[in-house]
Amino acid sequence: MNNRSIEFFVGCFVLVGLAAVLYLAIQVGGARFFGSDRYTITARFSSASGVNPGSRVEIAGVRVGTVKEVVLNERFDAIVTLELPNSLELDEDTIASVKTAGLIGDRYINLSPGGGMPMEPGYEIVDTESALDIESLISRFALGGIDEKSE
Amino acid sequence: MLKYLTKAILLLSLIWGASSVSVSAEEAQRAKLQGTIDAALDVIYSDCCASLSDEEKQAKVRQTIEASYDLDVIIRRAIGRNWGVLSPREQGEVLELVKQLVLKAYVKGLKGKGRPQVTLGEVTTTSEGRMEIESKIFLDGKTFYVLYRLRKMQSGWQIYDIVAENVSVVSNYREQLDDHFRKGTGAELITRLKELLQQDEINEDTKI
């Protein structure tokens, strides 16, 4: 085997190695060459207490996506960014609710699809239900209510 | 210079005009909602309607509400994607029965109770063509917070959801109707609604 053949095989080996490293980096990083297979929408809540990046997004108890970001807007509303698969088509009548798994479980976002016009990526859901505040409910109903005293 | 100044004044007037139109639209909807709520409560509590039967009161409340808002909007939204499951005849029948049920619950629910005081609060434009009106209801020494969600449609501004104490009426009924349609049909829903209408007691525990 002459020097030229050895160099050719070494070159091929290096190229295969580089391709493997590139493939691994893409898989680990979740990058896509031909666009993402996910899209994001936002939902505006008066309270998103307990919802964090990574929280589940469910429809009928089935996990369909993930909370990507939770931030505050200029009106002090909580803006929750939801990441959903492209295969999931929602409509503009969809209602987003903050729910709790069990009594003291994790908070997650439940989507209730309606029957309206299709939702475009980047749409902001304003029809939302914030989490029920158990402490507030107890103080208002079980302990006689704080509102009556203040009214 | 004068030309630029004129243009700037014109632009400012347009911006001011647009914002005042938006503010007046919000105020107009607030006044319309307050008027409708007061008129509906008058049917139950004012002396002029005291001699009316429950059925007559229901009809009068319906007439009052339908003069301002289309009840179909909120009911259709609660039915959601199951709307297509119903035949055109069933769609009409379900709309009518749900309306009767809601009005019966309203009249029966307030019977024997003191007149609730309803105070409308801040009006917020949530997105283009959508607004929310906050309200406080004082009833029998308790305060309830209710949010009215309105949307601009071809027929004008319509209430498309009511959120009582953070619980959406549409979401609540959509959940119940989804459960029904998972195992039942439109005909069975109509039968169930007719059964509910026959019952004397309709309260918060009543389920579809």
C-alpha cells in the first residue's frame, strides 16, 4: 500500500469522525437544519404561580408540550410561552388554564381547544384561567371572608 | 416649516381621535353591560314584575338580555368543536334548551334572596377586538368577583365568556360537554337537557 492510499484512508477516517461529532452535536443541541418541528404561542395570565420553564402543557391529560418561558409584561401580567409540536393544530377559541396535579402537586398548563379559526404561531391566548389560590379561598369562605370586613 | 407643523398637528389629532374612540368604545360597552345587568335584575326585584310567574320572568329576562347580547355566542363557544357533531336541527334545539336552562337557573337562583349589588370596574382591552370588564357582586354579605369577556363580532360587541372567581363558565361547560360527547350523542344531550329543565332544583351542583 503506497503513501497515497494511506493518506486517502486517514482522510476518510477523519471525515467520518467529524461527521459523527457534528451529528452528535445536532442531536444533543436539538438544532434543525430545515426548520423546527415545534412552534411557540404565548398565554397571558393574571397569575402563573407555580408554573416554571419545563412545566407540562397538557390536553385531556396528555402531555403535548412544554413551558419555555415565564415573564412579566408591562401591565404585570404573567406571559407564559408554550412550545408545541407542529402536528398540533389549535384554534383561537382555545382556553389555557393553570391546573394543579392533585391537591399539592406540580402546576401545569391545560389547554381546552374550542372550534374557532386556526391559531397562527406566535398567537397570544388571552382567554385564560389562573390557578385557584387555596389559601385565599379558605380565608374568604371558611373563615368568614375578608371582604365583608373591608366593605 | 408651517407645512410640517400642520402635518404634526393633523397626526396628533388623528392619534388623539383614535384613542378617544377606543376609550369611548370601552365606556360604551361598560354602560351597556351595566344597563343590561340592572334591567335583568329589575325583572326579578322591581314591583312592576312582582306579579309575574317564574316562566314569565324568564321570558322577560331573556328579552332584556337578547336586546343587548347574543346568547348563542357563549353557548356555541362552550360546545366548541362538538358543534359539528350535532345536526342543524340538534344545534338549534341545544341552543334553545341551554338558554331556557340558564334563564331558569337565574330566576330560581335569585328567588328569595336580596337584590345583588353589581359594580362594574376596570375595562381592559386584552387584544384587538377583545376586552374584559371586571365586576364585583355583593350578595347576602358575600363578595364575588366576575369578569366579563367581550369580543367584537359582525353583530357588534358580544359577551363570549364569563369568569367567576377565576373559573371560566365556557371552560367549565366545555369540559362537561366534551365528557358527554366522548360517550354520548347529540340526541342524548337533548334528552338530558330536557330532563334538567323538568327538575325543580337547578343549582351549582347540577351537571350535564
